[in-house]
Amino acid sequence: MTTDQATEIKQEISDYAEKWDAHLSGFNVGLEWMPVLIVTIVEAYLMDVLVYTARTDSTLMEESKMSASYSEMTNASSLEELLQGLRYQWARKFINEGGPKCWIKSLKKMGARGYSSELAKEMETLWGIRHLIVHSTGISTPDFVRRHPDFGVAVGEKIQVRLNQLGDWVKHIYHFVDVTDAYFAQRCKLKSSEKQS
């Protein structure tokens, strides 16, 4: 092999390595943002299921103390529009006042059953990671380290999202949605049959 051939091969390997690094870099960015996507989807799901169920079962919001202003009442084109706005406000408040631990506690109080014992902790960790990615470029904060010591990251260290973690989080989210769906489907079915009686 000549020196020119060796140089050409080295250049081709270097070019390939650069392309591979760029590919992996894009993959890692996508992987890093998956917790943000998962959390957003779960919160949207929970919002939708709460609003839908509140529409089907008015008793769900009986203790909510939601109210509409005079302006909201006069600007609404129908009573249903006004009620739907109140349902969305209630669901948003449910989601915003706490996180997965509070949601699971509230859902259990409503009658949901079957959440695994580690679910709230695992979901809280995922929500914490989402918070770090969005608000501190993935750099761990003292609050995160205090709340999630098992995650194994030091203060000031960049978190690493790995595929195996992603698989575990998806498994836990699936469990949350499965149990929550089963509960609300049963509740809606019961209310529907009561209305028909």
C-alpha cells in the first residue's frame, strides 16, 4: 500500500467517523428529549380523559368549586360551551396542582385501583428529568438530586437518558394509562347506564 492510498483510506475512515458522530449526536438529542415528549403526551391524555369524564359524569366536579365570571357567562355562546370551559379549568388545575404522586393519590380517592406501588416514584423521576431538560439544559440541580437520589447523578452533572431507561418509563406510563383508562371507562359506563335507567 502506498502512502497516498493509506492517506486516502484514513481520510475515508475519518469522514465516515464524522458522519457517524453527527448521526449519533442527533440520535442522542432525540433520546434526551423523549422524556419531555412522554410527559407532554401523558399530561394531554390526562387532561382529555378528565374533561371527557367530567362531561359524562357531572358528579366528578361536584366538589371542585369551579365558577364562571359574569363576563364568561355572557360571552359564552351556549351553556355547554361555558360548562366545557369549566371542565377544562378543573382538569388543568388537577394537573397543575401536583404531579404524578398527587394525581395517583387523587385518582385512588376517586376510586381508581391497581396502580403499582413504585409507579408514583418512577413517574415523579421522569417528570423531574423533564424539568431538568426544559429548565436547566439537562444539568442536575440540588433539588433534583435531593428528590431523586436513586437516579445516581451529582449536582451540576448532565443527565444521560439511555434507551433502557426509556423502555422502563414507557412501561410505567403504559401501566398508568391502562389503570386510569380502566377506571374512567368503568365510571363512564356506569354513569351512562344510570342515565338510561
